[in-house]
Amino acid sequence: MTSAQVVDLKGKKLSEVQLSDEVFGITPNVGVIHSALIRQLANGRAGSANTKTRSEVRGGGRKPWRQKGTGRARAGSIRSPLWAGGGVTFGPKPRDYSITMNKKQRQLAIKSVLAGSVDKLIVVQDFDTFKEAKTKQFFEVLTNLEIADKKVLIILDYACDACDRVALAARNIEGVRVIHASNLNVKDILDCDHILTNARTLDVINNRFKANAENTDKAAASKKAAKTEAAAAPKKEAAAKSAKSETEAAPKKAAPKKAASEKAEAPAKKPAKPKSDSK
């Protein structure tokens, strides 16, 4: 099981914390990380560039000059793409650059990038000793942890007032980015030299992905059971139909036998006597 050192705000080692194997112990999937990063960068594009075609540019309704006799090239509108101030041919229009990605793949990408960033992880016991939201004081904390003047990603759960003070104090420091534990993303984790968090937030991260894994397993089990039941349904229906047909066919087969037995048991009729002619 992977573990990480827990330190105080002065950089003194206190203990070790166990990291979840479901998050930090997996083998990073580089392909999924790349796809998630491309998706995040593409979804961040505004796609609001817009140009006007010749039909959208104002003016140009009148023909500039007559078709023939001027010695100039024929022209129908001053808003032609050939004219300065005219429309744009095949120019950009507002569009959506977003890329979709399955939920399981997004979760795997975050877990993979976390598993590959264990060496960057710095865990403090808590931020309760940070009493004032002062940028200078928090820069001293970073200096004590030997991560000053570097790209630092601070992950907080905002479950206490100390997290708010840390966020206010750290947001003005160059190279430091503060995010909520629920907003973990591939780009921020890859684009930092160190990840700073506290023990409580680390538990939140572990429990979040553990719960997701359990829910995924339950969903997969229920889906498999439903698929098995659906596959067995035609067989059950066929068996029921065959049993019903056999039940209906049994009286019909017995009927001729019964008629034959009744015929055999019936007494034979005596032949009628011929009538005598009386003269």
C-alpha cells in the first residue's frame, strides 16, 4: 500500500498516511490521460469567433455602375468579398469545440494522473494554525515546506474556516492555484510541481473514488443479472408453451381410444327378421 508523509506547517514530519490503492496504487493509463487533457483544453475554447458573409454586411444593395460601357470590371455589389469592407468568404462562425468523454474514462484519467503524481504530494496535518489570511504568512509556510517559487496546486475541501483563510492568502502568489477537492482535473495536476493538501481532504478524495468504484460494481452486477434474466426468458417461455401444448394435446389423443372402447362394449344388434308376405 502506498503511503505519504504528513508534516506540519513548518515542514516537520509527524506521521505517515496510507493512500488508497484504488486511487494512488493503480498503473497510470497514459492514453486516457491524453484524451482527458485534449478534452479539457477543447472544452475551454469559447468558439465565439464570427465573420459576416456578403449577405450579412450592411449596404451594397445598389449596383455600383452599369454592366457595360464603363471600361471597368463588372460589379454587382460593393459588399462582394473582392472589395475592401466586403463580406468574408468561408470565415469562422460560432461553433462548439467541446468533446464528450465517458464518466468512467474521466474518473480513470484523474486516478491515473494522481497515481503518477505521488512524488509531488505534500500532506499537512491541518491548516488550523494558520490564523490570518495574510499572503506574506502563507508564503513563509511555502518556504518552510521548500516549495516556494514553484508551481503549487493546493487542494482543499473547504470544511473549515482555515481553508477559506488559506485560499484568500494563496490566491495572490504567483504560480499557486487553489481548487476544491470536487474540481480535480487532469490539466491542473499535470501543470504543477507540487500538490499541497491536508489529511482531511485526502480522505475526501479517497472516499470519493472508492464510492464511485462501489457504485460502478453494483451497476455492473445488476446489469449482468438483468442480461442473464433476459437471456433466460425465451427459454422459459418456450418451455411454458411446450408444456401447455402437451396438456392440450393429451385429451385429444385419449378421445379416440375412449370412443373405440365404448364401441367395443356396446352389445351387438340383432338382425331384423324379414317380413312375410301374406296373401
